[in-house]
Amino acid sequence: MDDLVNVHDFERRAADVLEAGVHGYYAGGAGDERTLHDNAAAFARYRLRPRVLVDVSETTAATTVLGAPVSMPVLVAPTALHRLAHDDGEPGTARAAAAAGTIFTLSTLATSRPSACAIDGAHQWFQLYVLKDRAVSTALMEEAVDCGFEAIVLTVDAPRAGRRERDFRTGFAVPPGIDMPAVQAATGAPVCPTPQEFFELVDTTLTWRALEELVDASPVPVVVKGVHTAEDALLAAEHGAAAVIVSNHGGRQLDAVPASLDMLPEVVDAVGDRVEVLMDGGVRRGTDVLVALALGARAVLVGRPVLWGLACGGEQGVARVLQLLHDEVQLGLTLLGAPSPSHVIRAHLTP
Ligand SMILES: Cc1cc2nc3c(=O)[nH]c(=O)nc-3n(C[C@H](O)[C@H](O)[C@H](O)COP(=O)(O)O)c2cc1C
């Protein structure tokens, strides 16, 4: 893997090593994939404005997110079905994130249970879909919280799975032997539902009242993932969210929405200091992270880069992707004249 020197290299190598259906499932977006492409392209519409003759001798990428110390403002986004990429699966990703000193978010649609991913002393979050049968989603949440997961990430942009046409073309189906054991245990189903069947269980009647109920029921903070607008960010804050993630699910849900980066400023302006604002979608470079910080994100999350790392080298591949991103952020801060993430401001940016 030494010849892979940035996330783009990992992306290309993953396309070679993954079976076509799995690659399409990971790489693809919804519809015409406009949002998928725009997520990454949005970063290139900005340029950085470095300040010079700033003491950068002690530059650090470290920051905090919801009070937890992290080595960099880059967290691991929840993504489904890690064992499709590599046998190390979610436990391998969790170990790599913990070793990198950052937060790992376990998807509801994971191929391992929370207990297999929990690591003492690590900061870990659990992503939740609220299901029609509340007993099932409560069981999923309780299992994660019992295992030490420190926040619930409620995904709100997926009442149904988006229209992912690459999967139609490849006929992608989860191969036998790749199960979602936490989902199976919580539903009590004799055979594990497929991801498609799982989305039939998701409660499409959900409204903001459900967020309030979840916040009341959850012993840990609730982060709302999939916020696109200032209006919804404010509602999330009013209904008890501790943080929002500006996200379009990596372009996999409603196509033709703006890039996450382009939705970020209105959310930041609307919520001010009321909740922490995170974003994901298209982050591939340390300089992308700097752009997001300058627009007011506290941190970003990465989805596909972690999957590419896993595909190329299991736990070690994820570790290398996270190390590369850390080093790029650290060098970027140094050259930007911002000795820490909190020093990055909007004046560091020009369109
Ligand atoms: C293959 C794949 C599976 C995903 N599964 C989930 C999931 O189970 N739950 C969730 O909230 N988001 C899921 N996401 C969305 C990610 O959390 C994140 O929003 C997105 O990947 C960020 O964009 P990026 O891949 O460009 O970094 C998934 C994304 C991908 C690519």
C-alpha cells in the first residue's frame, strides 16, 4: 500500500480489487449522480487565503467534537456492510479509527454487532434508523449504548433508499454469509433481512416529535444526520439535537440537491453556537477539510475514503487513509497559518 499516497489512489485501487457489484454499491449515487459529483466538485470552487508570518511551530490538527478529544477534525461516517470490502469488517475499521484517535460511527446496517466493535477508551457513535416497530430501534440503540457508544446519530434523509441505478445494472445483492447481526437480533427474524427489506421497516411517518422522543429516551446525545437546510437545522436544535450533520448521504438519496458544502453556510449561520455543525460528502483531501472548517464546520466525516481503505488493506488500509488525511490536515493548517482547527475562519477562504 506504500504506493498509495492519497485518497484518490485508494479509490482507484479499490475499483480494481472490488467485485463490480460491490464497487457500484459503494461508489454509486442516486439518479444521475449530480449530487454525488457535486459533493466533491464543490470544494474546488473555493480557494484558500493563507496568512503568513504566523507562529505555526506548535500546529495541531486536534480538536474536540461533542466534548470528546479527537486527533483531527475528520471522523468516520457510518457506512453499511463493511464485510463486503474486507473480512476485517467494522471491527477493523473501529480499531483503525481508535488508533488514529478519531471517532468511529457504526451503521445500523453493520455486518458486526456493536459489542464486536466496542473499544475501551475510544470515542464511538452509533447510527440509528427509527423503525415502525419502536421496540426494534430501541433494542438497537440500547445494545450500542450498553457497549459504550457515546452518541446516537439519527439519520433522517433515508425514509426509503434512494434510486441507485448502478445496483440495478449490476444486479447487486448482498452475498450469502454477509449478515447484519444486530438488525437480525433486534427484529428476532429467523433470516436476516436484506438492506432493501430493512428499508421497508423504517418508519416513514417520522416527524420532529420523534426526535424529541428519542432525545428523551436516549442516555447519550443525539446527532441529526442528513440536514440540508437552515430551517431543519434550527428545528433539530429546538428539538434537542446536540449536533447536526449537513449531509446528503453521499449523494445516495435525493439526487439534484446541492453539495453538502454548499448547504453548510446557511446551516452555520442559522444555528450559531446552539449546536455543533458537522458535514460530510466529497471530502477527499486535507485542504477540503480546511475549506469546511472555514465555512464553519466543527469537523467533517468521511464515508467512501474509509471503504476504499478497507477494500485495499483491511484495518491497515483504513489506518493509512486516516493517517494520510491527518497529515494533510496538519500540513494544511501549518501552511494556512492556522495553528489549530479553531483558528480557521471564513477570511481564510475566497470563492
Ligand atoms: C456504501 C455506503 C453506505 C452508507 N451507509 C450508510 C448508513 O448505513 N447509514 C447512514 O447514515 N449513512 C450511510 N452512508 C452515508 C455516509 O454516512 C456519508 O453520509 C457519506 O458516505 C459521505 O459522503 P462520502 O462518501 O463522499 O464521504 C453510506 C454511504 C455509502 C457510500
